[in-house]
Amino acid sequence: MAKKIKEHIKIDVELCTGCRRCSEVCPVDAIEGEQGKPQSINADKCVMCGQCVQICSAYDSPFESYVTSRSQRLEKRSMPAALKEPLFAAYHVGDFPKVKEVLAQQKKFSMVQCAPAVRVSLAEEFGMPLGSLAPGKMAAALRRLGFKRVYDTNFAADLTIMEESSELVKRITEGGPLPMFTSCCPAWVKFVENEYPELVDHLSSCKSPQQMAGTMFKTYGANVDGVDAENVYSVAIMPCTCKKFEAGRPEMKSSGYQDVDAVLTTRELAYLIKEASIDFNSLPEESFDQPLGMYSGAGNIFGVTGGVMEAAIRTAYEMVTKESLKDISVTSVRGGQDVRKVTFDTGTLKIKTVVASGLKNVVPILEDLKRGKADFHFMEVMTCPAGCISGGGQPKMLLPVDTPKAYQNRSASTYQHDEEQTYRKSHENPEIQEIYQKFLGEPLGHQSHKLLHTHYKPRKIKVSDEV
Ligand code: SF4
Ligand code: SF4
């Protein structure tokens, strides 16, 4: 019998009005039901992007009476009992209680990583303007919550670029399934596995930054602190609801331990900070811990559509030409249109690229590819409209008018933070260079292949509630 996988996105039928606004944003038509009646999610189609959670505006009114009490509802959603905000019909199930327990007991050595998109949105939960940049306060808050090591997903994004750029150049020069697709968006990966199983080999074999960071915590990071890997508890703070699904994938344990033990969304981290009565706005600016917390600007732009492509080009160009890239800001791949096609000419090699945001926009490209009509080498796909900054786990905009402003400001802060960094190319990050020297060997080498790569396969496993 096929192993069952946990479902992370649900609709509360008692609250759902059947407005079907969620079906308009669902990229895979997974929301089923008649207008005006409670909806359900087809779990086998759903890619767990959480866009339905972001758009849903039906909530538990204090003036109505329900069969399910608010406390029962909170428990079912694994959310804090003291949560004050409205509970919406479409929701994601949290990892809040298990992280809280680990932090309270302090029996495990906890290491946390934070995705790039979280530092440009978390402060919104504490009344700061949309898109406020707050990496220092975020690091300080995580330390006060009791995490023993506050590391950064951006570091692992740099690691991803080292591996992915090498894989791309190898596939182009030595022959490999082309075009190569990025594999850091788990909803996109699940979509390919579900709907285009014949194209699975086109996905890069690189794990996502979340999973690479988790692997490094349980190997190199455990060694730095002299703790047994089995005592390391690895937490990821993510803008994305599908990262919970990715963390639970059975193949994500090449160190011998599950790379990531729990994933909190940006909203869940805000609940944790509020529940601990930490005054976020008064926190000092603190740094991330070293060595797994140093990052380049390239690692930081993974949070926006076009960011992975831009970071990969910054490294792949220099890898191929052995010359310094003059224009570090590769603005031609940045947001603006749903699909961007750009060719980079390195002199010896022409790299034809495509950047697509939104799964509906990528379908015609995949259909062309199946008909043998796609003429490009590398494609970045992010499921959410503006990339991870607009992910399903990000602060929810209660007024629709704020949504475009939030995306615009979060994107601007992401690029600002890139420009603030001493190093803006992944291969120039000194901690990355040292880790390859001391531990990983070379990109695509034996150790990095074992720990940082994985395989994807056509998905026969069905999603179920029963885990
Ligand atoms: S889940 Fe929310 S958005 Fe979707 S139909 Fe129900 S009330 Fe409307
Ligand atoms: S999580 Fe995403 S894919 Fe799943 S039902 Fe909601 S919008 Fe659709």
C-alpha cells in the first residue's frame, strides 16, 4: 500500500461561504464545490502553495454561534490558544506546538534558519510599514525565543548556487537533460511530479536551500558545536506553506537524519514572538551566527521571482569565462512580466534562460517542451505570483488594496539588502569557500552529491489526512 503524506492546507467547512474566490487564485484547479456551498480541496492535485489561505476572507465571527468552539478550532489548526486574530475558512496546519515544546524543554540543541523573504515581511506583523527590512531584529527575536544557533537559509542559497550552476554548466557542456529546471520551489517540484512525470529528469537534482541548510546543520553544524546529530533539532522559518510538505519528504535525510524537523511560517513565527511577550520593535539589531549564517547578496535574492536565475548567472558566468562579471545586477530577469526570456552570451557559451512566475504561466512552456519545441537551457519557476515574498505563509493582507504594495515593497527591500552585502556572488562568500575546502570537497563531488542532492520521481503517493 502506498505510504500516505500529511495534508497541510485545509478548508473549514463550517466557516466557508462558498464564494470561490480561492478557486480564482488556485494554480492547479484543486478547489472543488458548488458556488455558495462549502468547498473542498482535491489533495492529490493541491501543491500546498497556500494562495487560497491568503485570499480567503470568511472568518469566525464573534456574533455567530458555531458547533466548533474557537479553542477547538485553534487546536485543530495547531495554533496558539491565546491567538487573538480571526480564524479564516482556508488555513494551514501549524508546527507551532512542537517547536514551542522543544524550546521550552531545551533537551535538544536547536538550530534555526530563516528564508530571505521572511526578513522583508515579519516586521509587518508588528505594525511596521509593508516590506520593512528587519534581519537584525529577527535574529535577536529568535535568540530570545531560545534557539541555540541562529543560522540563515541565505547561506544555503549560496550553497545551492554553487551546486546548481555547476550542474547547469555540466549538463550544457557534457550533455544532460535540458532544459534544466530549478528545484527550490517545492510546490513547483510537486506540480512536475504530479502533472508532468515525463519531465521529472529536467528538475535540477539540487535540494532546495531549506533542505541543504538542514543537512548542513546535522553534519557540519553539529560538528562545530560538538553535539550529536541526533540531538540537533532543525527548524526552518519560511514564507511558504509547501515547505512543510518538503521537509517531510522521506528522501530528505541524506545525513542519516531528517534534514528539517519543523517548519514555521512567517505568521507562525510572529505568533511565537507575541506569545513570548517579546517587544519586537525595541529589539537591537543582531547578527546571524557563524559559520552557517554568512551570506552573499545572491543568496538573499532567492526570495523574489527571477532571483535564483540572477544568482545562478552571477556564478555561472564567472565559472565559464573565469572573468569578473561587470554588471552584477542582472535586471533583465527581474519581475515585471509573468514570463521572461533572456539569453546570456559568455563568449564561448550561450545560455538561453526562461523565468516564469505562477504555475499557470508555465504550462504552455511545458507543453511546447513535450512537443520538442522548447529552445532554452535553464528555467526558473516559482509558484507564487511575485516569488516567495508572496508565499502562502506570509503576513496576510486584510485589505486587497495592500497586496500589490506589499509585494512591491518586499521586492524593493530584497534588492536593497542584496546591494548592502559585502559579497554579492555566492562563490565569493568566504564561509562557502571554507566549507568546500574543509568538508564538502568540490561542487558535484562525492560528499556534496551525497548531502546536497536528491532525486525526484513521478508521484504515485497520494496525499491523505490520516498521518
Ligand atoms: S475557502 Fe474562503 S475563499 Fe474559498 S470558497 Fe470558502 S470562504 Fe471563499
Ligand atoms: S494550497 Fe494552493 S494548490 Fe492547494 S488548494 Fe490552495 S491555492 Fe490550490
